[in-house]
Amino acid sequence: MTTKGSSRKQVIILINSDNISRYIKNSLVHVTNINRSLRNAKSEVLMDFIHSDPLGIMIVTNKVSL
């Protein structure tokens, strides 16, 4: 699910609670790898940060992905 507000662009990924903690522990590595892949694909969308949400994880990007 992708949402856009006045100042935030978010992608919410549903994930179970066991995997959330594992994913957040290595979030810096995930952000780096995903941004590298996005740059290699010549995408203008880059990931700013990841944080946990009651339903899963939330990824905040610099632009809305279509």
C-alpha cells in the first residue's frame, strides 16, 4: 500500500511480528541495499528510512512510487 501526504511518502509492508524485529535490526543494511538497487534501476525513488508499525514496517521514500 502506498500513501502520500503533504510531506510524507510511505510504503507500508505487512509482515508478521517475528520478522519485524529481525528486519529492523538490520534496517541500515536493507536501506543501503535497496537504495543501491533503485539507483542501478535508474529510479528517482530512494528510501529515506524504515520504522516498525503495528501492522508491519513502514518505508518512507523521497517520492511516491507508482
